[in-house]
Amino acid sequence: MLIAGNWKMFKGPRETEEFVRAFSPPDGVEAVIAPPFTSLREAVAGGTTVFAQNVHWADEGPYTGEVSAAFLKELGVAGAIVGHSERRQYFGETDETTAKRADQAFAWGLRVIACVGETEAQREADETEDVLRRQVAALPPHPDLVVAYEPVWAIGTGKTATPELAQEAHAFIKTLIDAPVLYGGSVKPENAAELLSQPDVDGALVGGASLDPESFTAICRAALHS
Ligand code: PGA
């Protein structure tokens, strides 16, 4: 089981140091934290496996505001999240740029968590499978690829997919690609065990509830028994 905490734009270096001091995940679960770029050094120093929240597709160059895989490797970062729905929604990320970022991460020996998921309108229009098929088809198959199924309507809204609905989407994704699939979208200590006990749920990508060391530890513990 892989339990990854996506901190989004929360926690600078000082708060990151405080978090890693307080965080001790149980053995038997792989815990990953993905802080903002400027907190990566402090996160790595804390000893937990660290992912970045994005990575650029070029080795270096005139790409203002972007960060290369080489820079991440230099800091001891283990992988990167790509294609998060907030990147797709607010920063023009597409299936194509998501794939380019993933390819580059693999070329540098980084692992990848690639996010897919339908919006509420797409689910209501019965387009979920089409959206997932298109998003997953764009991803480069690789032994270090992990897919995160994050229904956009469940992210940061408190609306979690039911375990049955998550299971259904995960099983569908697994017909498309051979990779572990994490569930993401309002995962909390209270709902983690039930979601993680679904047969095709291989872990979680946790936003809000990963910011507090106690709740993130509780989710990691729930994974242990699932
Ligand atoms: P959430 O975020 O757990 O706060 O819903 C999940 C994510 O966006 O990765």
C-alpha cells in the first residue's frame, strides 16, 4: 500500500520541518509526502519518501517557473505527481503535457503518480469511462508508474466517492493499464479503511488530511489493516 500526501500550496520550510519531526508512519505502509518545491529539502532531510508536485519535460531551459527532474534528483526527491486536476483546471495541463512530464521523470529515474478522473459534469453525462480511457491511454506504461484516480468532484469538497464507486472506477482503469491505482478525493481517517479495503484500491492520494501528522498517520495505519 502506498499512501501519498499531496500538500498542494501549503507548508513552507519551517512547517515542513515541524511536520516531519512529528510524523512517524507505521512499518508495512509506504508513506510519501509531496510538499511545495521550496520545502523539498526539509522534507527529504526528515527521512520520509518525498515526491514533487510536478516536473518539467526538459532537462533545463527557458521555462520560467518550472523545475527539472535533474534538480529534483539533486535534492534526493524520489518521484513526482503529474497531471493533477488542479494543474489541468488552472494551469492548462493536458493529457499530452502530463505524458511528457511522466516520460521525463522516468528518464531521470523518478517514480510517477499520474492523476486521472472525471468532473461532476462528465460523470452526470455518463462520460466517466470515456474520460478515463482517454486520460489513461496518454500515460506511458512503466514499472514505476502509479495511477491516482481522483474524481474531480470529490477533491477538497468533502464528497468522497463511495467505496463501490471507487472500486468500479479502479477496476475499469486496471482493464486499461497494468499499474497500481490510488484513490484520491476527500480521504480522511474516518473513511480510509473502507476505501482501502476495496480489492482494486492500492493506496490513497490524500490532500487536506495529509497536512496534519496525526491524521496522515491514522490514514497510514488504516492502510495497514486493509
Ligand atoms: P483532498 O485532495 O484529499 O483534499 O480532497 C486530494 C488531492 O487533490 O490529491
